[in-house]
Amino acid sequence: MGFVKGVAIGKVEIEERLLTRIWQRQLLAADSLCTDSGHRLQVIYPGRENRDSGPDFLGAVIAIEDRLLSGDVEIHLRASDWKGHGHNRDPKYNGVILQVVWEGEAPAELQSGGTAPTLGLRHCLNGPLEEVRQLACLDMVPCEPCHGAGQRLSPEELGRLLDEVGEERFRQKAERFAAQMNQEAPTQVLYRGIMRALGYTRNKERFEELAQRLPWAVLEGFCQGKSYSEQVKVLQSLLLDMAGLLPAGDREDSEPLAASRWEFFRVRPDNQPQRRLIGAAHLLARFMGEGLLEGVTRLLRESGSGIEPLEVGFTVGATGIYWEGERALIGRSRAREVMVNIVLPFAYAWAKASSQPALAEQALVLYIRYSRLSENQITRGLTRLLFDGNGSKVIDSARRQQGLIYLDKTFCFQRSCGECPIGVRMASAQESRN
């Protein structure tokens, strides 16, 4: 994201936050929008504001001449800020389709070698700057047709819809795992999924890449014949080394990931990749004796109708033991995320493939019964939208939270409101009232 700051440009005081609000609310003269190269531009959807690192708006949809583009938008005061902020060297910005600035005409050069056009707003406002500034500061009323759905549909009906799409998300995850198991060993698929989940949002791709560079079979070979404590040390060294997070003099003869590829910006100290990799070493060592797939399916069978054994088995305390102590390496909250997003859908897919219907049914039942997880940007935002900022007791399970994520990725991100189950149901209810 660009830095929030203000600067006097041509005796006009402009803040980047103001430009962000102008773009978000589209306080622009739509028929005057032209890129730096002189092409007419139409904004179909300005994107969703990104409160994290990376581009300022995600998932925008624009049309330049006769080309429809979908991607990210970056906001700057000047076109030259693109290079000044180093975005031309940052792969996170390769998805940018438009740079929006107050003034300047230089295109944005992407790290991938491509370019993104620039739109200058100085002469595109839909009124005098001070009037636009006042409008930009007003509270924004969501324009999505599902806004306030919690007041127009009953809790039972809305809950049922979220349950249905929450189960659909579970089955889609299971189908992806099944497809991956056609290409590589089930244990490797499970291991890669767990590693991805341990990377959190910021570093999930890097963790998954580590699992590709250090396959489970390779880790088993290094750990064979060693005690648990020795296995932890070996795994910790291998993972940190391949991650490029060891001092150069301590590395083995390997080609590690570049340290610059890791995300540290706004990552809490407890979630820094070094700590999570140490936690991963403790966790993976637990399954070296019997095997990862065998250990996870054993924990699943032992759990019966409760999730406790699975969660405990994936929790790593500060000293590597099972209980979640202060500053846990892998806390209960993260263990729950791994269960819902990886272990249960994987177990469902594996059990189906290996003709174990009872185990598949158990995985699905546990998912359905799972209580709600910690909120994230998507679940928090959609809960505010659906319930008009009041929160709701309807979102009382992990399945319904997963349903929100399914809606966001399948319909909201694509701006397919007319196809969204909630939008369709609300339209039907409105027709009935009329």
C-alpha cells in the first residue's frame, strides 16, 4: 500500500487518503477519464480497499477502450511515487492494472516486466475540489444489494443459506485435495496443505514452496533413526536453511529462498516466519514415527464426535510440548484454522478415495459442528455488510464463516451480485412482497 501523507501540489493541499476516498466512492466525472496514453477508461468496480500490505485496492474491474481488465489498483500522489516506493521491484504489485494519482503521466513499470497505465485525477473530479473533499469525508452507505440482509431475511433462512455455501466450500476444498492426490502422494499433499496453513495469509505461498523444496519423504530420510529431540533440531535446521532465514555461515549447501521474499511488514512478532517454522519442526517431528497421514487419521478416529484430540495434536507450546503455553509456537487458534481448512477436507477426500465412508462422514460431521474461528478481514467485512454493522449471532460456526468466504470469493470478488444465493433470495422476497 502507498504511504498516507499530504503534500501541497500547485498550492493545493492533497492527502493520499483523500485520493483513496475519491477513488473508492468514484467522485469522478466518468466521461473524462483517460489514461496517461490517452485511452478512454471506464470504472466498472473500483475494487475492495486493502488494509494490508500490497496494492491499495484489490479485485478492481475496469475497461480501457474495448479491453476488460481485472486486478489491483495502487493510489499515489504523483506518478513518480511508484518507483519511489519501490513497487517496480516488488512482485506483490504485478497484479496492478491501474495506478491512480493526483498528477503525473508515467506508466507504472511492474517487476514482471509489464506496465500498468496511470490515471491522473486532478482534472477528473465531478466538482470543485473542496466540494469533493466534503463528500469524501461523509459516511459511506454500502451500495451492495445484500446490505442489511440480516434485517430483511430471517435468521433461520440466512443461516440455512450460509450453511449450504459453507458446505460447498468444504466440498470444493476436498475436490482440490482429491485432484492433487492424483498427481502426488497423499502424505505430501497433506504436508503441503499444513505448511501452507502455518504460513498465515502473508507467507502461505513461501511455506508451501518450502514443502515442495523439502518433500515429506526427504524430511523422513533425514530424521530416520533419530530421537524426537534430534528430529526437531534436524527439521528446524532444514526448514530455516531452505527458507533463507539462517545466517549465511550457518547454511548447508543449498539454494534457499531469498530472504527478501518473506513478508515481515505488519506481521506480529509471534507470527514471524522464523517462529512458525520452529513450531512446524516440533509439529512434524511428532508424526515422524508413524507417518503424517497415519498420525492424522489416527487422531481423527480418536476424536470421535469431538475435535479436542485433533486440536491438541496440532498445538505447539512455547517449549514444543502439547499444551498452549505463553507465546505458543502454534496456538490453539491456528490449530483450529488448520483443522477446518486443511485436515478435515483432506481427510474427507482421502477417505472417499480409499473407500472409507464412515471416516469421510466423520470428517464432514466434525466440520459442521465446528464452532466459529477467529475473524478475518473477509468474515468481519461481510458480517458488517449483511447485518448493517451490528454483528450477528447468526455467524455462530466455522461452517457459516466459511460460507461468507465462499460468497466473497465466488460472487463478491467477481461482482456477480445477481447470481449470489443471498442476492437471489432477497430479490425473490422483494417480488413476493410486491
